[in-house]
Amino acid sequence: MDPEAIDVPAPDVPVESVSPEALKRRIDRGERVVLLDTRTASDYEEWRIDGEHVESINVPYFRFLDEEIDGEIHERIPDDEHVTVLCVKGGVSEYVAGTLAGRGYDVDHLEDGMNGWASIYESHDVTGYNGVGTLRQYHRPSSGCLGYLVVDGSEAAVIDPLRTFTDRYLADVAELDAELTYAFDTHIHADHVSGLRDLADEGAEAVLPAAAADRGVTYTDDVTLAEDGDTFAVGGATIEAVFTPGHTSGMTSYLVDDSFLATGDGLLIESVARPDLEAGEEGTPAAARQLYDSLQERVLPLDDDTLIGGAHVSDSADAAEDGSYTLPLGELKARMDVLSMERSEFVDVVLADISPHPANYEEIIATNLGETSVDDEKAFTLELGPNNCAASQNALTRD
């Protein structure tokens, strides 16, 4: 049953709402934030808003529909601090917040709920980028998805675009007095619906790794297939395809002007890729060995000053001074034990503790292959939840 579809009574008293962006700013400033999450326990355990100074309390919404709310609930909700109530879409949380306000609690509720949280899309210009033009990183805090915009002169390219934010890329490019000439995917994503084809409909040349198309992509006639070593000019900047399979059989990184490597999910700033989503249980060890070879032969030999940025980041990662989730390759080598391991040890570590699959990953993959079609609302809903595209961090990183 959809909690937002129920006919909840009007709140006891009017309550204010807080925008997702305003809540995110409070968390980023390190303020103490108390959240009352009224989603079901299973939804809460799978995906919630966390932070070093965030206290999150889960009391499912239906507990507040009784005429008499038991004392155990009140004991769990602090009456001496401000509390923000949230749900899936914002309707139920308004009722719960109103009920609590009527009993003297200092509360507001999260505008549009977790759907609103999933609509936040931040961006930061990467100051450590030393190539031609400007490099911008996009970050979706709700899932950790990262994307990139390269702009030089009147031309621009986006790497790993999300369909949900198609209009955002176009608006940003227009604001920079440029046109979007290319849209690149590093691989067939399992955690979000790609914006590649939507940007192609807006005039960009869509680029997909040729090896990724071998998985059964149905729209190959509508995209440019990139082979290892192919280059693409964006103004005076050059983007080179670097074949780095392992996470998927077609995973391809993009080296931007010999300064920045967009690694997809191959190498992240706090982990490496999980190798099982395409390979399946039987093929996972071989994919892990392939990932090791890609890292050792194609990524780690690059200059230590090369900035690394993945398609995802976890809550445990720290942002750079410019706000982006990027790190020089040399620093990653120093931080991550897994990058200096022998092949057999690397495989053992990566396979030792594989995370749960991303939510709805099979349907998302089918959509990105072109096997199925979903509307914008369905695409947004499929993406809700954690991405889980990285290997577990256990034993991967030095303290």
C-alpha cells in the first residue's frame, strides 16, 4: 500500500515545511538535525538521510493514525529539540507534524519528502582540473550519483548524464553560452536511467562504448560507438575513450585533456567497482580479475597528478576543498591498500563482502539497454534508494 495514497485527516494545526535544499544546507553546515522518518521500517532500513550530526528516528506513519498515540512513541521523539518529519512525498509527514505540533512539539516537515530529497542535484567546478576549459561535477546526494560537464568555448559535453536532470544540463550549458555537442555514458548503468538518448533528442551526439553495446543495446543506430583510443574534441579539450572492463564488460573511462579520468564505476575515490551485476555469480571471479587488470594496466600507470572521479560516491567519502568528490591518482594509491595488492588477494578482498544489489537494477538495466521503456515518473521512482555499485570498503582503504 502506498502510504501517500491513504486518506489522512487534516493536521491538528498548520505546520511549516522545509525545502530539501534548506535541509541539506543545515546538514552540510554540521548543524544537529533530528529527523522523524515515517516511512515503513523496510524502506527506512534500505535508504534514509544520514549524516555525522543527524539523528534519525523511524516511527511508521500508521502509528500516528490511532486516536491515542501511545507513550512509547512520545518517548522516542525529543520534545526539547526541533524535529523535521518526513515521508515519501510530503503528504503524510504534514499530518504527522501537525499532530505533534498540536501536542507541543517544535516541528516542521520535509517538502515533497524523500522524493524531494532525490531531486537535489548539486554541482561544483573542479578547481584541480588542469586541462583546457572548465570541468564541473554533478552530485545527487540521495544516491551518490556523479556526472561531469566539460565546457570549452562554445562547446560542451556531459559524461554519465541522468535522465531526470536532462533539463538541468541544457540550462547550465546555455548559461555558459555553449551548446551541448556530446553526451557520453561510461557503461550500461544499473542504478539510474541514463539521459543519453534524451540529450541526443536535444541535439547532442550520444556516445556509448562499443563494448557496452555488445550487451544487446537496441538503439545502436542512434548513437556513436566509442572504441578504445577514440578521441572527441570539445572546443580545445580532448576526451579519449579508455577501455576499463571489470564492473561491466563494456566499462569505458574517459580521459579529459590528460588531466581528469572519469572512471564510471571502475575506480571510485573510496572504493573500487563491484564486479557481479552483469557477470552473475558464476562469472564474478573472472570479472574481478578483469577489473584488476584494467586498474593495473590502464588506470594506475597514468600520471599521479591525474584527477580521478567516479560515477558514484558513498556517504563515507569526504569532498575536496572545491566541494567535488575527486582525488589525484597518487593520493588514491597511497590511501587504498587494494590498489597495491597482488591479483589473487585483490579478487579475494573484492568478493569477500559484496553489497546488496541496487534497487530495481534489473529493470533499470533493461531500460538502459532499450529493451523496455518507462515514462519520466517511473524512471524517477526506479532510481530511489542507494546505488550500491561499489565493492564493500572493508579492507580497501588505509586509515
